[in-house]
Amino acid sequence: MSTNMATKDYPYLLTREQASDFLGIDPKSFDKYIRPRDELERFMIGKHERYTMKSLVHFIEKHSV
């Protein structure tokens, strides 16, 4: 999957809710299974984490079974 295949318009830096929506999972599942992983690249704005679609796709492809 490439990031240009996304059907919705997302900002470049995604919030937790937007990232979970992009991946098609519940925000609570994102918090439990994906967000704690150090391999997931994130950008900090103050105390708030932001994610890129590219980093999310890379993370999922790397950890898919």
C-alpha cells in the first residue's frame, strides 16, 4: 500500500485519532498495540505526538506477519 492510495484527505501530521482512522482500527487498539512501540516514528509538537502516513505504512509493513 502506498500513502497516495488513501481515500480521505488527511493533514501531513496526523493526530492519534486520525492515525487510527487511517489504519482502520479503534483508537484504543492503536494506543494499546501500536503507539507504545519505539519503532513507530513520531513527531512531537509540545507534548502531543503526530504521525505521518508514511511512518504508519512503514511500521505496519515491517510488522505484518
